[in-house]
Amino acid sequence: MNIRTSNNSEFSYLRSTNEIVGGIVDESSFVWEFEPLEQFSVLPNLGMFIIGITEQCNLRCTYCCYSGSYEGNRTHSSKSMSTEDIDQTLCFIRENAKGDKLHIAFYGGEPLVNYEVFQYAIAKAEEIWQEAVSFSVTTNGTLLDEERIEWLIGHHVELHLSVDGTKAFHDKHRVDAAGNGSYAKVYQALKYIGENHNDYMPHVQLQKTLPSFEDIPAIAESWHNDELLKDIQPSKISALAPNFGKGVGLLDFEQQKAFYGKLLSLYQSHQDWLVLKAFLFQQISYWKDRPIVEAEGKVPMSTCLPLTNKLFIDTQGKIAVCEKFSDDYRIGDVTTGINWDKANCLTRTYYNIRKERCASCPAVRMCDLCLSSVSFTQEQWGILCHNERVHQQATFWLFCEMATLGLLDEDRFPVIHSEHFTLDRINDKDVHQMTEIFKDKETKRYLPELTEAIREEDDVRFFLNNVRMSESTGEVILWGIREESVLIGFIGIIGIPDYPSLFYAMHPNYRGKGIMTECVAEAVEWFHTIHPTLPLHTEVYKGNIPSIHLLQKNNFTQFNEDEQKIFMKVVSPTYHSAKSVCFL
């Protein structure tokens, strides 16, 4: 998978290792080999159970997956659980939950329509598990009066509240049977919590379901201008589930890229618009947090079962892997338990589909086509696979674009101030000064591996883009050293956390003033604050006497050498002390 950013930097995603590298790399010949699927008869990670306590709902949202327009999904009904149903469900949970902590989530319909049974379920679960159980409820918020809010907070129930935007956007789709909007009631509930239980707001998760992401800019602006909402960042912004009954179109990469580019341009001017920020960072979340793991030999396929940590239990006591599954794919019930033949058959069907489709797919590691996709036809899979690849390529572009613009966790970049200098992020305005440092003969002599590819300013831009990419995964930190606003050098650490190594260089006009000695001291202190148990390494050429003295002043000691270099390291006082005790 390859992309080109707006500043003409090229990046490639390597699915074999999950790395992002500069330049164009052809990995089209790489083919996944999946481990054979094994039979299972236990779910070892179960710690969450979602209870569909009712199929009744007091709203009729136009896009609802239970509206009757989604093939295979149930419709709204009068079915609800009784207290006897809850007793059976909790008995099943007690027999199947694993680990010391249990989470029970309530789902509908609208769970609070069945409020008395909902209360009973929580009280009964508290009686059984006491402090070892936690709760959440997914609600439309319209039934949250003051008394119920107080009860929910008193029982530490986390609220997952549906709020699609401010009034104009929310009321467009989230309506009751008569077509009346629901925003006023939801807003009043939020306002009450904010005014009377502001410390509980972190336990109120606001979720948006949007028929079109084109509304994001307008929603973000109106949200930011609301006194109550402007300080609340949505926890999740979702698109509608694909509805083949109404048709699912094919995504176009250039259109997706243009859309993200428009949002990104807006974000550069409005980084305090929380809806916009939440959406962009949600889109790049996989790229930002991806594990770097090389695929060697056959790899396991992610199939939910048997590794899932949750199960869904509907109003009839029937069991699904999660709430996304249609009623046609149940794998047991709370009275007889899990039907392992059905569970294995479901998993094998999914495995066989993906084994054929995914072997050469560049998006396989981050694909969202989960086990619930078994209900789709081969033709529908073709459309969804195409759209998933386009979506992931577009979010890859977005991630690289944000990285090259320095917009990934900008507020978390560790700026260090001292009496004589500042360590902060290097930006595009520093390219000329960085080029001078790289082309200096002393820098080229003592940092040849770093400088050999630098010929002109475009090479420095390419270098900085790669650094920003690695900074986003926590592997690298690179500071510019500034005297007032002038860049006079740089200092960085690479190889975090496997083999963290220090490197640095100073502009020739600022050497010999003791500045780098102070900079190294600040960098070492920062590093050991973040990674107190890791030694920090460096290597220095034997002829570089000033640098050797500089490192010795900062407690670096030699641990190895070869014909040309001395290898040194420094450990934090805490780490050194702990290791001494250990060896004694």
C-alpha cells in the first residue's frame, strides 16, 4: 500500500511487518499463510456480557438497524426480559465468566423502557459479585429524569448516550413515532449531570451515528459553540451499517482523500473543535497505535471466537457473539449453554471466506470485516472488501499527512525549557538550518549513518517526515535546540523501547559553549522519567574527544568498544540501584 502526501513525500505500508517506511516499496508478492483452525470448547477470555433487556424503544430513529429495512435483523417489538429471565441470565454469566473482573452492559431497544427489571438486574448482580462487577447502559437519554440519573450514578453505571449533534442534526433522525425530535430531553439530562455531578462526566460516553460524514464540519462548529457541549469530546462517531437492501456504493480513493483533506485543512485552524478532533483521531487510531510485528510463517487469523471477551444475550435468552449479529446466528441460550458445534461452524465459515479473500490483501491487519460478516453473500463481500481497502488506504494517507504536518499529539510533544535554551519540535521552517548542520564536515564525520543520504533541503524534509512518523508510534523523539527562536542544533533518541540510543549535533557556530552538555542532561532526565527502567545507549567515535567528555559529564560509562567507536550507556539512579540490589 503506497501513498503520496500533499508535500510529495511518498510512504509505503508493509503488511509483512506493519511498518511504515519512506519511498515506494512493492510488496505485492507477499502472501499471508494462516494457521489451521482448531476446534474449541471454551471461551477463556469472557469478562463482558451484553444483555438485550428489551426490544421495545420509545424512538423510531430513521436509520435504526431494527427499523425493518435491514435484511436478517429483527424489528422493534414488545419483547422484554422478566426478573426470572434475569435470574437465568445471571446464572449463565456466573458459570461462564472468567477472571476477577466482570462487566455487564445493558442494551435494547431502549433499556430504560424496562426500568424496573433493569434495576433488579443491577441490584442482583451487585449482590452476587459485589465490588467485582461494573455496569454500563446504552441509552437514547430521553428517559433520564433526575431521579433515574441519581440512581444510575449511585450504582456507578456508565452511560453510553446517543447524541448525534446539536439540535438541528440530532432531531433530523432521532425522532419518536410521531416524528418529534428527542434532543431537548437528552440535552436536559446532560445539563443536569454537568451541573450536579460534573465529576461523573468522564463516565458519560457520547456516541454519534451519522448517515453522512459530510455533516462533520457543521456538527463540529455548532458543537463547539454550545456552552455545555464544547468541553465534551465524543467517544465514538459511527457510520451506518451497510444496508444492501438500499444499496451499497463503491468508495473512490481520490474522493475519500479529498474529503479527509478538507477536514484536515479545517482542523489546522480549529484544533479545539472536539468533534472534528475525535473523528480524525478515530480514523487514524489503528495506524497510530499499530504493533510492529513481523509475520513469520503461518499466522493466526483474527476470528473473534474463541478469543472474544464478550457475549450478547437477547430478550429470549439466546446467545450471540456480540450485538452486531442478526438473529439468524445464535450459538446457544442461557439455559442449555453454548452450542459448541454451532460456534465452531460459524467460525469455520468465516475462516474459509477470509482464507480465500485475505491472503494477498494489504489491509488484512486492520480490516473491520469481523465475524458478523458471515451473513453476507460473496458479491456483498466483494463490495465490502473493496470499500475496506479504499478506506484503509485513505486513512493511511490521512495518518501520513497528519504526521508530516506535525499534528499527531502535538499537545503531548515534550517541550523542555531551561535558562539558556529550549528543546521543542522541529518544523518545516527549520529545514534550511537543519541542512546546514547535516552538511557540516564535523557532523558528517561523526554522524555518517545519519548524514550520508542528505544532499539538499528536500532530503531533510524527507528525513523529518520519517521522524514524525516514528514519533507517532513512540519509537523516536527528536528535539530541535533553540536559542530564543533560532534552531542551533538537534538531539534525539531512537530505538525506543528496544534499544534506546542517543544522537545529537550542533551548528558549528554554537559549539564549545557547553550548550550540548546541558541538552544531553535534559534529554537523559526526560527519558528516565518516561522509561525509568531502561538504560540509554550511545556510540561515539574515539577521535571525538569533546563528545566523550560531554557524555562522561552526564554519567555515561563505557561498556564496549571496537576499532573505531566507544559504546556507552547511562542508567537512571533508581534503575542502577535496583539492579545493584538484584545482583547483590
